Amino acid sequence: MAQIFHRSANTLSRATIFGAIFIIGFILWVIGGIVRSPYFTNQGITRAQTVPFSHQHHVAGLGIDCRYCHTSVENSSFAGIPPTSTCMNCHAQIWTNASMLEPVRASFRSGKPLVWSRVHRLPDFVHFNHSIHVAKGIGCASCHGRVDKMNLMYQASPLTMEWCLSCHRAPEKQIRPREEVFNMAYVAKDQETLGPQLVKQYNVQRLTHCSTCHY
């Protein structure tokens, strides 16, 4: 029987098959890069707010503790957004005529809450509990970054599942004494020694099952 295809077709078919494999691999690599990029995760992106609130000024400059505004962070899954009355505890006395604070004063007069643009947003199918992480010695800065250095708030971490699991698999790298959870400038002198000790002391489990966050 006569040969239908020329011998060169064998080389062409091999090149096509291997080329397709490399092309598919490249496409998957590009997709992986996109889903990890700030375009997808919103990492490092500031958002316009009704009032340009500066964490740097309030935390580093004035020394206000996180819990003064985020009152439920120790006992609730949600850290809490302060009501306007909390702002007015100070601003009824200082910067009383500042034009950029007029939305705060108007909200206090009307009782209508300010509308903030949320910076850290997880998908609806992800459950995150602030109180558990605080109780287990995970500092605010571990997830939110050095907010005391942020003039305008932005998302410091990617908040991807891969990023969360990196801590769940090795909590000893991030854990700190409970009394240092709200200390933005805390740096352990010997984390390699202290970490495993605190993991044991606080009974921290390496929870990596899907149902830990998805239920």
C-alpha cells in the first residue's frame, strides 16, 4: 500500500504535539500570574472614601489602639466599623470646623451612617473569624500590614487561599504573644524558638481542611 503522507509529516506532528503542550503550559502560567496579581487580588490598591481617614495619623501619630474603633475584634468574627459617635468623641473638640470632616458631622447630626468603601473583602463562600485569630496570637499586622504607616488604607496581603494556607500550615512563623497582637511594631527576637512554644501554649492546630473556612 502506498504511503499517504510524506515522511516529513511525522516531524510536523511531533512538533505540533510538543508545541501544543508548551502553549497550554504557557497559558496556564499566564492565568496563574493573573489570579495572583494585584489586578485580581486588589493588593496594594487604595480606595476612595467618603472621608480620607489616615491610620498613620491616628495609630502612629496619636497612639490610638485598634480596639478603640474596632470594638468587636476580640469577641466577634467581624472587627467592626466605628459609628460616627466614636469619631465625634474627639472631633467634637478638635478640628471642629474642618471641611473634610463635614460628612462626619453631618452623619452624627442625622444618625445616618457613613458609607465606607470596603478595603479587605473576602468572597461570600469564605468564613473568617477575627476573634479566633486574635485569641490564638495572630497580630493585626500579619494580615493587614503596617497600618500605622498607611496614610490611606490599602490591602497589604493578597488574601488568596494559598496565602491563608501558608500560615495555617506553619502558624509558628506568625504567632506572637497575645499581649502583642495589637502592637504594630512588634518583632520577635527569636521567632524560631518562641513560635513553637506559643503554638503549644495556645493549643494552635494546623487546620487545613476545606470545612475550616468553607461551610
